[in-house]
Amino acid sequence: MPYISTTEQERQEMLREIGVSSFKELIANIPEKFVMKDKLNLEPAFSEQQISRKVFQLTNTNKCTQASDSYLGAGVYDHFIPAAVDTIVSRPEFYTAYTPYQAEVSQGTLQFIYEYQTMICELTGMEIANASMYDGASAAAEAILMAIRSTRKNKALIASTINPNFKNVIERYTEGLGIELEFINSVNGVMDIKDLEAKVNDDIACVLVQSPNFFGNIEDMFATEKLTHQTKKGLFIASTDPIALAITNSPAEYNADIVIGEGQALGNNINYGGPLFGFFATKLAMARTMPGRLVGETLDEAGNKAYSLTLQAREQHIRRVKATSNICSNQSLCTLAATVYMALMGREGIKEVATQSITKAHYLAQEITKIEGFELAYPQQTFFKEFVVKTPIPAEEIIEKALNHNIYAGVDMKIFGYDNQLMIAVTEKKTKADLDRFLAVLKEVI
Amino acid sequence: MSTTIFEKSSQGRRGYNISKNDVNIELKDVLPANLVRKEDAKLPQSSELDVMRHYIELSSKNHFIEKGFYPLGSCTMKYNPKINEVVARQSGIANLHPLQPEETVQGALQIMHELQNDLAEISGMANVTLQPVAGAQGEFVGLKIISAYHQAKGNHHKKVIIMPDSAHGTNPASCSLAGFDVKELKSNSQGKVDVEELRKMVDENTAGFMLTNPNTLGLFENKIEEIAEIIHAVDGLMYMDGANFNALLGIVQPGKIGFDVMHYNLHKTFSTPHGGGGPGSGAVGVVEHLTKFLPVPMISKNDNGYFLDYSHEKTSIGKVHTYYGNFGINVRAYVYIKMLGAEGIRSVGENAVINANYLQAKLKDYYNISHADQYCMHEFVADGTIQKKKYGVSTLDIAKRLLDKGYHAPTIYFPLIISEAIMIEPTETESKQTLDKFISAMIEIAHEIETDPESLHHAPFNTPVRRVDDVRAVKQLNVRFPIEK
């Protein structure tokens, strides 16, 4: 049998040592009628060679983004990943290790998480970051739950310009707990500040705004902060893009209380939407109400520097019903990829990635609007690497036709309720030649 | 201890090599000055070689499966086959975007569809969602389904989930998150569900019963039929925490013994790697009448091929993940199941149980094992009460000494109902030789405790760092390296 080391002879020896004559005796305690009589109805076992071939054939029917020219975004992005990232995350020393509870034999994992936390603090300008959440959506939900816990208010205001998938997950995590969610209207592709002004009051636990928002537009975080902090206890939760943070206002500049976001863009593949990871950062004073794993520096018995998990008294294995979250893992390996990515890109590289993404996106946007029938959906807004265009024919048709040219033209906004609109994401990976070819194809297909 | 990557940084050094920007647009023309970040994020500046050396050095400080045995109870640290990794890292898997048109991802959808079906078959459930990304999120989804079931019937008063006091910490925490109240049931003297106490505790407010089977003592809950009858009699649902599903593979199907909902830990039972704490995958299976509550989308098949199925959106509990869960991880589990087939799956269950009983039989003369009078399933709980009482040596000391001998420690101080607990799960992938060596190490430690108990308090001695002061880590909280410039 694959992956089982015991030989038949050893099996017999072991049964003898246990004091039984057959395996059946070991499970005699299980009611007879519950023990399976028949074999499971599964495909016959594949050899390693056969399964490689089968999956290779299956993946060949997939048309991956690397074999095409992709403008798909909507929360997950195709940024360049240096080869060194995969070399590190492919090491079994990291990927087959367990959660670092036994600190003495887990210093590798603990130290990279400490470095990851530091890097996230640098990017966000916050004082403390956890070891990560499942994805940006669950990080957003957990941020709201944290705000509810720490303010003892039960109402959250949320900009309706957030990623609709985040909205779904937030609803899942907050329903049935007596929490009220209220959405702030949007106007011209951004949150309507006037509507926020009308809805904030002393009953709110928090205001959550995403910037760049789902449409790629940058929100007025300074005005949001002012209105939020005018309330008695309201906390300001910013959801953001880690690449954008390299060149746009850090959440510390606009005094956010909790900063979350989808971290995939930092050195992780898209993986058909998962695994992803959510980053989560806040102010030190709120550390104890924070969800998720946390690594701290300390000393060992000999007085040398060492790392260990810390503030575990917040967590489920100790607090049980009263834990700050039920989470008992992080997306450790994804954060390792992010850490190695940030270490390689460094201070300058990450700015370069961000700058190329925004300028190339703007080049494409500028040129698209020169094509008859295309116009920006939100021309008055500043966007980062993603933008929405109104299209002369249904976006679906454009997507379908562009695919014949091996191009993923973008996201059909119809699935989010907007007819004849296409959302286009551009990263530093695009060359001017790619963009010009895309433009030529757009001209042709309409 | 290694210096941090920040201390190795040098102004102007670079580890990236990306193409030059070839569009003729300046940043200042597209990003107004008031939106520009004032101060750079002080990320390190390193060469690629610096970065490689640094993280390779860190990697050498980890225990990991290929280095040594993990007798870690409840965590099922089995070997992670390499073919799984090779397959999952292919571009046709790793570089798919979740919003690509369905006709361009047929292979991916087929893998998900087959995995849904295989997991359903192995567990005797009717349908499976792959969306939850961790066991704890699987619990949350399962509980949301239980909640949706009662809501749909208008039974808003059903707010109580009962669970044994031996339950994993995530169980009560997930109940809180899902809006349930928790009632804990004291285990009986055999370490199992006290059926008579359960009968007294159940009432019309009971929404369901959450049970790990085999339980966290590694014992099969043999009164399962009676338990399910009691719960079902008040229209409650039976939830199985699948953390210990490895023991049942090919032997018992939870869907056929009274459970209505269960989650699978694909990173335990189905060999996907733990990744140093994640990403995992926590698929959830349900019986037929609960299928309509599963998260959207499911993966279905019609004449045109495979598709993301939102048809039950109105009754569904909705979404718990930005997209479709940890696809990259699910692919690994898929490959694993395909390579095992029905006989391989059964063989996993049998060998996991044999390995655990072998260890229990060999260790019971040296350590107290409260329930050694019963055969265990895939794991058992020994304890250090004798060593503690006679020599003042704690379970923590024993665990740390094991690290010196090249083993990861077992799960300790859990379940909470056994004091000084040492929970051991060998998994089926370990050989008799490995188990024999581990037995010798445990016996050696038992002898060391008798001859030199004092030294045990200071173990480990041979690990990359000595015993770590986690109290200091809390009291002098330092969770961020202070980068000066």
C-alpha cells in the first residue's frame, strides 16, 4: 500500500505484541453493523505515474493565466513572483512542519512569522500584526467582531464599495450574534461621504472602508477617519491592498484603528482563489482583543534570544467559549511566501511594483477611452491598478471574443449587478506591447 | 539565534530584478500629492543570496516530518507524499484565476467535483463542500448549517449545542461564533459520553450534539446509535468533528452511523501538509436533507461540463471564503485519495489503529494510561501523573526531553479531562522500527526521571534554542522588530 511502511510480517508481530490475533479484535468495540462490509466505491488506485498523467491531462484542459494575457483581478492579482520565493516555500523544513507550539524545534517558523509581522507593521504603519487570517474576507469579518468586542457596541457601518465577496463573508460571520450591519451608499464609484455623515453616531462600533475599493478607486480615508472618530467609541477599519500601500497613504497617516486586507498579491500564486491569506494589524493597546496567532521575541533558559507564540490566553484552546476567535491556525506557508517576497523586493522594489502597476493601468485606461464606445465608469476618481470601463457591447461578449486571442479581458461586472461594464486589473507584469495588443483586440472585437 | 533579515539589510542593496517601466506616464501625473505616502515602509534591502541564506538557515531550525517522527495526538502528522506537491505546483493549477470563464477551468472543476464525491463516499455523506479552509472554519460552516436547518423550520429556540468535556477548544469557540450556547457533558469513567447524563441534558432547546469520534481519548464512542437517537428525538442534529477520521477510514462511515454533518481535516486525514500552521482545508459533508444549506457555489456537472453551481443560493448559508476555498490544498488531497483507492484507504485506517495500539501496549508499563484496559483507535492518552507525583517531573518536562532525542513532543495537557496528559498518535505512515525507537526513547526518559529528575526541568539541551520563556514573551511583549531607518 502506498505510504504505509509496515510489512505483513511486521503487522503480525505487532498484533501479537498487542495481544490480539487479528485486526478485527482491535475494533470489536465498534457495533458490528457499523463496520463496513463492502469496499468503498472509489476508482481503482492510480500509480504515481498514472495520477501524474491524469492530472497533467486535466490541467492541460485548464487555460492558465501564465499561458495567456490576463486582466482579471477582483481581489486576487497576478503580480510577478521571483523564483526564490518558491524555492523557499517548497522546502519540507517549512511546509511539513506543524504549528510552532514546541518553540525549541520551531524557531525557523517562529522567526519568519515575527519578521512577517514586522513587515506588515511597516507596510500598514500599525504597531502590531497577527500571523495572518484565512483570507481578506474573513479578516474583515474578524475585524468587525473585534470592534464589537472592544467597544461593546453592536452596529457596524460598512462602505458598499467593498469587495462583494467580503460583504458575503462578513454577513456570515456576524449574523445570529445580535450585530447590526448598515451599508453606506456609494456615489460615482466611491463611498458617499454625506451618507456616512448621516449614518455615523455614538451607537456604532466601527466603520469599515476599503481603499482602493472594489472598483479600484481610492476612497477619502481622511474624511472617513474624522467622521468615525467624532463618535464616542467608533473604530476605523481600513481594508487595503498591500502593494498599493507602498506608495499611497499608509493607514497610520489617516489614523486607522484596524487594518486588514487580502495578502495574496505579496508573492503568492492565485491558485484558483485559494489558498489566500488575510493580513491583520492594529494598535498595541488593542492587542488583547485581537484574533489570531501572534509570535513574540523572548529569551531561552540560557538567556539567548528566542521566539514563541504569545498572548495565547486569547485563543480557543485556552479560552474556549470566550475566545477572541475560533481560528486555530494561520496561513503560515502563504505568509512565508509573502515574507520572502517582501525581503526580496525590499523598500525600493515594492515601490517599483506599485508604481509600474498604477502607471501601466493608467496608460491602458487612457488608451481604452480613445476607442469609440468605451469610457471610464468613474472618470472623476483616482484609481490604483484596477478600473471599470463602460463597454459598447455586453462585457460577456468582449470577454468571449478576447479569449480567442488568448486574452482574459477582465471581470464581467454583470455578476455584481452592472451591465455593460468590464473591470480590468493591470500589474507590473504587463509590457507596453501587451497593453497595445490588448487595445488592438478590443478595437477589433466591438 | 539568527539575526533578523532587518539586521542584515544594507542601504541600496537589491534582491529583485523586474523589467523597466516602458509606459511613458509619471507617477505624479496619476497619483495626487495628497494621496502619496509620506514615509517609506522600511522593508529590508537584501540581495537574493542574502535572502536565500537567511531563510535556509531558519529552515534548519525546524522539526519537520522528513526529519523526524511527530507522535502528535489529534494532529495526524502523516507523511506528505511528494507527488502531491509536484502536481499542485503546476502552472495549470497554481495560476488559475477564480473568475476565468468556466470553459477554461474544466480540469480544475473536475478535480473539485471528483474530490467532493470521493469524500462523500468515504464518509457516507450525501454531499460535500470544499469551501471551508480550515477545520475550525469547517466547524463554523457545519454549525451554520445546523442553525439554518432549525431556522428553516421556525425553531428559533434551538440554541444549545451539547458537547463532551473532552472536546477540542475550537468546538466551543466555533459555537460562540455561530451564535449557539454550549452545554458541556461530563465524560463517564470510561472516558466516553455518559448516555444517561446526556438524556437528562437534552431538551427542546437542543440544536445538536457535537462529537469527535473516535473521541479525543482515542476511544470509539460505541453507544453512538443510542446517542443519535436521543438527539434526533428532539429534532437535534449530530455533528462529527472529523479531526480523528483517520481511525475510521474504510472501516466506519460517519454518515451511516447517525451523524448528519461532519468536517474533514484534509491536512490531517488526507495528507496535505500542515505548512507550519496552515493553509489547511476543512471540507464539510452533510446528509441528503441538509444539502440545500451547503455554501455556494457547489461544483456540479451537466451536459456542457462542470460548473460553479449557485442553484441552491436561496437556501444556502452563503459564502465563508472570498472564492472557493483552498483549491491548491484540495488538489493534494485529491491526488492522495486517487493513489490509495478503496483498499489503500482501508489500509490507512487499519494501520493507524494497529500502530497506536502497539505503542499503547509497549508504553503502559512505564506511563499511566487511564484507559489502557480498552483497545484504542488511532491514538491514546498516556499521562505523567506518576512521574509528577513521585519525582516532580511534569509532562512538559517529558515533552521537552523528547525534543532532545529527535522527536517532536506529543500533544500535551489535552484533553483537559486527563491531568498531565500525553496524547500520542503515530499515524499509519510510521514503520515498526520508528515506533520501536520511540518506545525506547520514552522508556529512557522514564528511567532518567527516576535517576536524575532535576535535569529534566531544564530540557531540552540539544535543540537550536534552550527552553523558551513564554511567560516573558507575554509580559514583555515584543511582536515587531524595531527598524531604525
